[in-house]
Amino acid sequence: MARHASDLELLRFDDEFDGEIRLDEPLSKHTTYRIGGPAKAFVLVNSVAALNAAMAACAADECPWVLVGKGSNLLVSDAGFPGVALSLAGEFRNWNFDEADHRVVVGAGTILSRLVQEVFHRGYSGMEFAVGTPGTVGGALRMNAGTKDDWIGSRVVSVTTFAPGTGLKRYAGSDIEWVYRSTSFPDDEIIVECELQLEPAVSGSIHDRMKALLDKRKASQPLEYPSCGSVFKNPEGHSAGQLIDSVGLKGSLCGGAQISEKHANFIVNKNNASASDVRTLIERAQEKVKEHYGIELQPEVKFLGFEEDLKI
Ligand SMILES: Cc1cc2nc3c(=O)[nH]c(=O)nc-3n(C[C@H](O)[C@H](O)[C@H](O)COP(=O)(O)OP(=O)(O)OC[C@H]3O[C@@H](n4cnc5c(N)ncnc54)[C@H](O)[C@@H]3O)c2cc1C
């Protein structure tokens, strides 16, 4: 007997749907690790109406969903994600500068580095800390991306989110808790837009600061291999990279993955690594550091599609 089409399948053939639905899309195409099995569907939405329609289909199908930005802080399991991976495109990639108040309203699907360049070209300061950080504005907000000196939360005037059922909601920047690589955004809310405060820049100074930051990255990070950036958060008063290095794990291999020889807090995809290769190295680093120092390394990277939690 023929089965009923799911709401998501029906949405695929709805001419009014302002987006694109790709079934069984490998998530390795959407992570900077270039690792990850398929999602049941990868759904690009170009508008709030399309986001609403996609979320309604997920609810009707009782299908789990996740928002994927640029996948630059994601390790997706080899089995993939048995749900819908949503991605913000179209109107979620717009920006609008308010020259009077020195602010920018920017869509969460905007690539962060494009915003950094635009801010620079318009003669503003405030986003230099983000130079060389991959990802989208939404991912940066969710993660409170930054350096040890500054993070995006310090620039936020307001953020708009979307939640299934309740729709759009606006937070003042001060309503959100911004801490090191973490925020208090509810898990069931999608960040769709934010307003950031900038400052008029002193000519020449931003360019020099951005160049110095980029040079530092190139010198210290293994940018020649796919990765997720820093795998672990730095424990209070310590550098995760130095701890991993000091227990002798720099260069340690598992399959195609390696704890970088250049920076031990990077686990790189050196040669067609699987997610399970990377997870093995993550657990190896956690075990050794705990054994030697009694410190539990907390992952900064987010995991998707894994059945088991990390052992530690
Ligand atoms: C080479 C390299 C260097 C890096 N350097 C830095 C650095 O200097 N500083 C730093 O902080 N990070 C760094 N990162 C990590 C990463 O770039 C940041 O965490 C980035 O902000 C993640 O953005 P994304 O769009 O790729 O998010 P994703 O990796 O796609 O998602 C990360 C998390 O955010 C959630 N999310 C994404 N978009 C939204 C949204 N619109 N609404 C709600 N939730 C959302 C996802 O569901 C997931 O939980 C680096 C990564 C790499 C590969």
C-alpha cells in the first residue's frame, strides 16, 4: 500500500515555498571539517515565511531539526543526522547600515567575514576581532565567537530570534548572557537577525590591527587542513593546546585525523578522516589531560548525530 507523503515531501513541490529542500544531503558538504553523514533533508530557507513553513513541516512530521550555519564549529557523526538541517539564505543574508547611530542590522545567515570586510570598507571599527573567524553571524552569536580579548556579544544592541509556535522575538543585548564561547539563547530558538554597535574608525588603524591578527592566525593555526578551529575551551588559567601538548599528544593520529603538530587544540582532517577518528582523538586528549592534571577539557565544538555522550 502506498504511504502518505510527509509534510516535508509536500513542501518540496510547493511553488510558493521560498527555499530549497535537498533530501539525504551529505553534511560533509556543509562543515569546515568536510566530515559528516547525511541529513534526512537539508533545507535552505530564504525568508521568515519559508522558515515558518519548514518548521511547521518538521513539527507535523515529528522530525527533529537543527540550524546549521557554516558548520565551522560542528562535528557531525558518520551516520549523519536523522532530521532536518536548516540553513539561512536569501533575506537572512542582508545588511543595513545606520550611518547616524553607527550601527548595522544584519541577517544571521550572513557570512561573518563578509560583514567584517563591509564594516572595514565603510570606515567603521568594532569587528576586527572576528577577522579570519569562519562561519555565519548567527553561528557567531550562538557561540559568542571571539578572541581572548573581545567577543561578538560585546557589540550586540539587539537580537531577533524565531521559535516554532511563538514566531519572532526580540532580545536586547543585555537580556542575553554572553560568556566565553557560550550564550543563554534557548536551544529551540533560531537567531535570524541582530543589530551591532560600531564606532567610526581612525584611518589606517583597523587595517593594521586586522592584518596583525590574520598574520598571527596563519603563524599559529594549521589552516592548510580542514578543522573546526579550537576543539576545547581553554580551562580557567590554562591553555587547552599547551595541556594537550604537555601530555605528549601533539601529532597523535587516528585514521585520517591528527592532533595538529602546529597547534595541539586543533584536530585536523588530514586524510579523509571520519567523525569517529576525530572523536577518538578528542577522548584521548580528555583522558590524558585528566590523568595528568585532573582537568576535564570541555569541548567547544558542537556534536551532531552522535548517540553516545563523550565518556568524560
Ligand atoms: C579555522 C577556524 C578558526 C576558528 N577560529 C575561531 C575564533 O577565533 N574564535 C571563535 O570563537 N571561533 C572560532 N572558530 C569556530 C567557529 O568559526 C565559530 O564558532 C563560528 O562562530 C561558528 O559559526 P557557524 O555559522 O559555522 O556555526 P555552526 O558551526 O554551523 O554552528 C555552531 C552552533 O551554533 C548553532 N547555530 C548556528 N547558527 C545559528 C542560528 N542562526 N541560530 C541559532 N543557532 C545557530 C548551531 O546549531 C550549532 O549549535 C574557528 C573555526 C575554524 C574552522
